[in-house]
Amino acid sequence: MIGVNWHWFRHAHATSLDSTGAPIGTTQALLGHSSSEITRETYIHSVPADARRAVEDVDRLLETRGSLIGPKWTQVPDWPELASLLI
């Protein structure tokens, strides 16, 4: 088991701020970093829920332009059935 230390809390704090939409400059200032690169590359970590939300946002964007983009992959007929229609 990995022990928790104060440094781990700095990473968690930076990631939490990023997840709530705090500007990178604010997070940088709160952590006392000299550059936003240090904050972004070292302290902010990916959160699966944020990634899912971002994908869902793009999906909604594409749905509003559905007639231009086409159906979702989940809406495409079964591939063998589709292939038989093309032959």
C-alpha cells in the first residue's frame, strides 16, 4: 500500500481545481509555481469523469449538426448486413 503524504495532496488539489474549471494561472498561483508548465505537466492529472464529460460534450455538438456528420457508429446497421446491401 502506498502511503499518503503532503505532496500527494498538492497533486490532488491541483487536479481538483482543474476539474472545477479553475484557470491554470489561479492553480499555479495557489501552488506557488513559477510557471504554468510545471503546474500543468507535473501536478494536474487526468480525471476519467472529466474525459467522459468532454467526449459527451463533443457528441452533443455533433448531434446538433447530425445531418452534416452522419449517424453515430452505434446507429450504423450491422456491418455484414450493410455489406450485403453494397454488393
